[in-house]
Amino acid sequence: MNLPVGVMIEQGISFEPGAFLPKVLALMNEKFSGYIAITIEGYDGIEDSALVFRSGSIAAAFHEYMKYNILVLGNFAVPQAFNAAGAKNNSSDIVALGNQQIDLVLAFNDKARVSKNYAAKDINALAVSTYSSSYAEKVLSEVLKSQPSKYDVMKKLGLSELK
């Protein structure tokens, strides 16, 4: 995820269970423009999430499984970001950006755009009390089963007998 440098509002905060939802709702009410970045020790390594806000609405979302270099974008990444905020050990930053900076984020990350307009009731439904590995298991199983293993590549090249 490449997000612009902005004005740091809060740095290195750790959301306690149930604290992320009120923070998101407050940012939406304040018509916040910027992002919340969340880093956790997840299911199988480090996971990074970001929710990008433009004038109080969620405009883009990212969720990355660092170990596998897998990036989930847009509508699919929003619930994963909320899930990440439910992790025991999370570290988060809140960064304010200007609307022109948000426009650049959207221009360079078109697939990260969130097409759904999240209202407060939708946000309430996304809140979690603890991190669940189910998102990671699903994403990783789908992506990794579609990628050939080292053995499959070696076999295809006729080198499967090498040790």
C-alpha cells in the first residue's frame, strides 16, 4: 500500500475490543478525510489494512497479507480492516489528508475504490470484538491453490527427480 504522507492525527494506537467502531463513526461524523492504517500479527504473518475516508465516507480500502504479497481491495477489504482492528495486538495510525490527496489515491488505486456507501448501521454490522482467521484462511486458500507449488513447476520442467 502506498498512501501519501499527511498530517498525523494519532500514531501507534492500539484499539481495545469495541473501540474501533466508535472511532470510525466519529471520523465519519467529523467528515474526516484521510486514512486509518492498521497493522497486526494475523493468521499467518503480518497483515496491513487501510480505510481511506473522503469527507466522512469510506472511499477506498486495502488489506494486505504481507508474507504472501496478496492485496485485497475495495469492498472486499472493508470487513477485513474491521476484522484486523479486532486483533489483540494491533498498531494503528490515523492520518489526515486533503481531498486532492484522496483523489490521487483513488486515481492510482482504482480497484481499491469502495462502491458501497456505508451508513452507520452498515458500519455497526462490521464491528467485531475479536480477530477471526476466517478471512485469511479463505483468501489464502483461494489464492494459493491457484498458484503452482515449487514441485509443480519443477515437474513441469522435467526436473522433479532432482534432489
